[in-house]
Amino acid sequence: MDIKQDIGKRVRMLRKQRDYSQEYFSQLCDLDRTYIASIEQGKRNVSIVNLEKIAKAFDLTLSELLKDI
Amino acid sequence: MDIKQDIGKRVRMLRKQRDYSQEYFSQLCDLDRTYIASIEQGKRNVSIVNLEKIAKAFDLTLSELLKDI
């Protein structure tokens, strides 16, 4: 798997762990739902600014978000 | 400071710690020297694919690269 797929798998796992829908999670991140969906499918080369939004929405540091990747 | 500046400061500190020139480090990363320079100046919204290249060049995981950010 490449890094985009690893990130996608990690985001999906963290989101499901918290029982967030993609819609709810996209609002928390202030990102578009379809963008979140494509990240989870491993199709996005996510930027650090958006990674920070995602980490904050999970109440994690960037380092915690990328743990084990 | 915003996340781009935080990343820039971190990359510069790690590079200097290893006494790498920007030229040498850019070759390790397989990224352009001017791109590395602009990252260190906090001007780049670096993507995860390039962050992975940088982490590998420092022989760090992504999580280690982004520690304390």
C-alpha cells in the first residue's frame, strides 16, 4: 500500500472508532464530505494544512494521527 | 506560527542537526533544492507524499518527523 492508502485507512479507522458519519466528520474538519471520502479511498495526496484540520477534528496531534504509518 | 512555518523550522533543525547542506538533503529526498528551501521558509503546503520522502531521508517515521508540531 502507498502512503495515500495508509492515510485513508487510518482516517477511516479513527472516524469509525468515534462513530462519526463522513458528513459529521467533514463538518468537524471544515472539509468537503466528498474530499473526506476520496481521502479514505486512498486517492488524495493530502496536504499538511488539511492533515492538521483532520488531526484537530480527531483531537489528536499530527504525530498521533500518523502513528504506525 | 502556522503549520507550514512549523514544518519549515522542524525540517531545517533536523537537516542542520545532521550537518546536511540543502543541496545534499534535496538529493536524499529526490526533491528540488529550491523546493526544500521554500519548505524551510514556511512557504509550502507540503503534501503527504513529499513529507514521506523527507521523513525517509532523515530516517524517521512520519510521526517522528511531526513530533512536537
